[in-house]
Amino acid sequence: MELHQKVEEALKAAIREKNETAKDALRMLLTSLKVKEKEIKRRPVESEIQQIIANLVKQRRDSAEQFRTGAREDLAVKEENEIGVLEGFLPPQLSIEELEKLVEEAVSRSGASSLKDMGRVMKLLMPEVSGRADGKVVNELVRAKLG
């Protein structure tokens, strides 16, 4: 089943089960997918959908952090519950060890030797880890390897 259809089916199930958190998160996702569809004038493909989901997860993480800073634990928990729902549609995340191995391979393939070459490494690495790792974590690992 296509990822878009899985999201729609999950929304129907959340509505039947009266799961407000899942319903809110999935409606937000479907809205983002419709906006993207209008923007590119076609239905998004799997990788584009995964990128949208990853962006929504990142937004939720940032929001949860802000809510914690503002002493609003209830809203932070709600955001984290929505993250759980959205992450169910992403491929399994890479472990730090797997990421480090991919970073080492990308550095050796690109011939990078200093931080000046970071762009070449990231260009090779990001298509491989897209949707399976946070870009910030990948960036930090590449900096540590090259620096």
C-alpha cells in the first residue's frame, strides 16, 4: 500500500478509535501533503512524503522544547505524542554507529580532508540518510570526522 493511502487509513482508524492525538497529527500531515501536491502540481512520491513527515517531526520536537522552556509540560507531551504517531510512517532511524560508518565511507569516497570539504561529504551523504537520520546529527558527525 502506498504511504499516502496508509496515512489516510490511519486517519480513518484514529477517528473510529477517537484517538485525538493521532487524528490531529494525521490531519496536519494530510494538509501538508495537499499543500505540497498543489505546489508541485502532482502527487508527492514516497521520498517527498517522507521528507514532509521528517519536517513535521522536527517542527514538533522544536515546539516541545519551546513548551518545556515555557513551563508548559502538558503541551510538550502532546507534541511528543504526535511525534510518535508521525514517526510510525518513517523508515527506521539509523543508529549512531551506522551513521558513523556511513560518514566514514562518504569522507573516503569524497577524498575530504578538512572542514572546507564538508559540502562534498554532505552532498554524498544526505541522499543516503534522508528520512532516516536528523540532518543536524549528520552535520555534527561530519564536522567531528573532518575537524
